[in-house]
Amino acid sequence: MNAPRLEVDLDKIHHNARTLNERLSKRGISITGITKATLGSPEIARTLLRGGIGGLGESRIENIETLHRARIAKRFTLIRSPMVSQVERVVESARTSLNTEIEVIRELSTAAKKASRTHEVILMVELGDLREGILPGDLDDVVRDTLECSNIKLQGIGTNLACRSGVAPDSAKMQELSRLAERIEASHNLKLAVVSGGNSSAIEWALSAESTERINNLRLGESILLGREPLQRKPIEGLHTDAFTLIAEVIESKMKPTKPWGDVAEAAFGQQQPVVDRGNAAQTILAIGHQDTDPDGLSAPAPIEVLAGSSDHLIVHSDEILPIGSEISFQPNYSALARAMSSPFVSKVAKARSGVIPLS
Ligand SMILES: *Cc1c(COP(=O)(O)O)cnc(C)c1O
């Protein structure tokens, strides 16, 4: 079989989606299933929907278009602020988008009017992680201006934490977002349908908080696909953490010194890791690298240990010499998964009872 390849267990993803959906709906929270790490895979999107998830979210309009072509007729949310150069495509394929700039919302309004559509907008609020978001003090003005845009419906507000600076979505942050929602509703005499509390990093809060306040939606990718919460990368109880396996093939296997020799400067991908001199050891090279995945995001089966990656090579240490032509299975993290799904060099297959079948 072709290597490298990514094997996807759709039953495990289905289980994760269904389990999280059941747990969160009891708390009054709907899930927007985020497919951005899957390059808009129709099979994976359908699996999320079969698990009971009501809406899908994507960071790239291209992936939403792929899902449309696969006849997945669900409501899509574009979760990265739209580019002005893409507003026509956005109103065509996405029912909703997350926004932080009134200039962009005005462009969406013009495009929606031209297409005779209504486009829904969720305004993202900055609560300290310092990625996207309107500062709370500016929110009122942006709400007022958004309400003036024709063919635009203010669907709600949301926030995104823990993505850039690791700021945790705790009760204080979720209360702040809830109070902002109430303040907007009172001062503009309206009802916000959606208050979106964040990504997978908000799972622990959502499942354990005394009150979920006004939060009624989370946008979940990693927790469904990999069964982990991103704050400490802890497995979520009852979920599968091994729905994805990345398989690579051995192309060199030798006993070599562990310490490089010669005048050592910078390596192809930046600074060398400091090396421990372990004398002679089994060093294996696999045919996979930065062009296929994120080598730093691969967990090897013990006792194999990932040492380094370059554009096309992954170097691992093992106790014994690994046979040429044999395959090693790695567990990808979110970054390694997203890169593998996007790489044309990696075949994608789904595990099924009949063996493995290619993903479209
Ligand atoms: C990626 C992303 C998500 C999903 O994040 P996960 O950690 O995979 O759950 C949600 N919202 C936004 C805005 C994102 O960019």
C-alpha cells in the first residue's frame, strides 16, 4: 500500500461526535463541528453530521466549496474573518461568518444584496488571547453599524481563546461574554441567537461549570477528531484519541554515532536540537517530512523516539534496527494532522470492515 498514508477510523470520529454532542446538548450548548484540519473531507464531514452535530465550520472558503460540491447541504460557518477579495464566494457558500471588521461586513452586505441573500454575522470579541476580536469597548459601535447593513443579520457574538497566547476560557471569561451579550440585547433591543464560547479549549469549562450562562454554542475541531482538549492536551474521558494514524516507510536503517562530527552550523530547518552523545545507536530514516506533516507533532510507538525531521526525512531512534521497507505508525497531533490532510504526498484512507478504502 502507498506510503506515507493517513488512516482514518470514521467509527471512532462518529463516537466522539455523538458523545460530545450528547454531553453538551444536556447543558444547552450546540456544536459547530470544525473541519479545518481535514481539508474539507466530505466523508469526515458526513460522519460529524451522522453523530448529530447540527452545523459545520471551516476556516477556508475553498473547503466549504468542496463540501458543497459533495452535496453536503448543511449550514456552514466561515470561522476566519472573510477576505474582502472573497466576499462573493462567502455569501454564496457560507450561511454565517465570524467577523471583526465593519469594513468587511459592509462588503459582505453589498455582495449579499447583489446575490439576493441574507448573510449571518457573528461578531468576535477580544477577551485577552490577542488573536481575532473586537475590543469590548468598541463592540457597541460595531453592533450599531452592523445593524445598519442591509442583507446582514446579526446572529450573535463569540470569542476565541487559547489559540495564540493560551489564555484559558474560564468562568470569568464566559461570564464576561455573557454580560456583553446581555448589554447588547438591552441597548439595541434585540435577541442574540448565538453566544459562541470558543473552541475545544472550552470543553472542560462547559462540562463542569456551575452555570453555562448565556453560552449556547462551541466550535469544536480537535476534541472531536483527536479526543483531546488543547489546554493540556489531556484525553477527554470516554473519547477515542487514535482516530487518525499516520504511516511512513523505512528507507534507511543503520547503527550510527549519535553525535554529529565536523563544524556544526545551522540545520536546514533552523537550530539543531542539542544532541546527547549516546555512543552508537540504531538510527532509522522514514520517507516523510515537513512536506507531508509536522514532524514535531508525531508520537512514535514506544520505544521508538522521533529525533528530527527535514523536508523529506524523519529520523527516529529505536532499540533495534528497523527493517528496510517496513512501516511505522505514528499518532499525529492537530498540527501534524492538518498538514498531512493538506499534503498531496500523503494518501488518505478510511478504515472499514472490508479493509481500507480511499477518501475522496
Ligand atoms: C480552529 C478554530 C476553532 C476550533 O478549534 P479546536 O481547538 O480545533 O476545537 C474554533 N474557532 C475558531 C475561530 C478557530 O479558528
